[in-house]
Amino acid sequence: MLRIISANLNGIRSASSKGFLDWLTQQEADFVCVQELKAQADDLSAAMRAPAGHAGHFHYAEKKGYSGVGIYTRHAPERVVEGLGIADIDAEGRYLQLDYPGLSVISLYLPSGSSSEERQQAKFSFMERFFPHLAALRAAGREVVICGDWNIAHREIDLKNWKSNQKNSGFLPEERAWLTRVLDEQDWVDVYRRLHPEATGESYTWWSNRGQAWAKNVGWRIDYHLATPGIATRAATAAVYKEQRFSDHAPLTVDYDWQVDGR
């Protein structure tokens, strides 16, 4: 069994202070993909770099206290790919890929556009340039699992207040249509939705810090495992962990009937 976890930490130092690393080491996960490190290499403690039994690989943002992604793993990769080879995107530390025989595991942090119109345009630009990269991954003949904060709620059942959010970043028609193209045209699989096609409130992975969003479960499902069909059909369980809060997101864990060596 292959266990892969995705978790936006909203700051690795903050999440660690809330028990995230202790929780991680108890999960028996093969891969823990993390986003929004908000830290550089010198900011990480030894435990943050390599929790017990795991090695950490990271792609940091150039700007201090901003973005950044990582993958903790129990398996030494054949290749590590930091970034997409696109300067302005890579400066924000949004993509990390570990390659194994026939399998790639990716941690992705797609930009949020909620802070300004400028950042929304940066999000659209990322999406436009990332689409052909997704196509290339599909064409490479490998199984791929992309874990991350996609910052898009795909369908109405993926957020509590969908009617009032139709003009807000994260649920814009253009964003939702792009994700539909990723799934339908390129045949990526939304693994959680495959296993839980009608799930609503239990599927949410992010809650605003405003008001009582967490207490009232006024959430959004914006953290996904998108996978190639071969490994997606081997997904056995998928669940959002809410017993402890490490950030404004909740970890998403998927178990696959798969081995790192490709079996």
C-alpha cells in the first residue's frame, strides 16, 4: 500500500508548533507533500528538514516568508525536479517533483488570486503555462500523482457558499472551466471525487480565518490529488483529517494499492 498525504501548512514553523511533525511521523506515509512553507532553508530545524524516518526535499521561494513547497519521503528518488523551468513561476517555489521507476509524485502550490487583481492575473498566467506541462506529464507514459493546494473549488458541491462566491477567486467560471479541461481533455483523475462522488461538507480542506468558518464548517475543497488513470484506479481510501488543526487547511490522505517500485 502506498500512502500519500497533501497538506498546506500556511507556514511550516507555525504548523510544526501545532504538532504537525509529530502527527506526520505517526502516519506511516510514503510521501507527505506540503505547500506554503513560508520559510527558507536556513529557517528549518533539523526536524523540519528530515522528520524521523523521512528525508525532506524542498523548492523554496526567493521571497522570504512566502510560498514554497516540499515533499517528505521514506524512499530515495531517482531524480528531483525543482520548478518548471519558468523563471517567474519558479521564483515563487511552487513545484517539486520526485521521480521513481514508472512513478512521479509532485507537490504543487497553485497561486491564489484573492489578494488583488494583479495576483488573479498571475494565477491565470500560471494556469495557462501549466496546462501544457500537465499534458507533457500525461504523455510521458508514467504514473503521476500531483498533490497540492490548487486554489480552485471545481464544482458547487466543493464549497459551502457557492452562490455568493461565483465572482470570487477560487470559484470563478474561468478557473472551474480550466480544471474541467485538465480532467476531461487530459484525462487526469480527481482521486477524492472518484472515491466520494457526492461528498460535501466532509470533503472541505480549507476554511477562512474570518468569522466562524471552521466552527460552522463553511469550507472549500481546494486541496487535491490529481492522478493519472492507472494509479488513480488503484486508490483505495481517501480522507480529510480534521481531528487536529495545523493550519487553515486540513491534510488529505489517500492510500493506493501500489508500490514505489511500480508494482
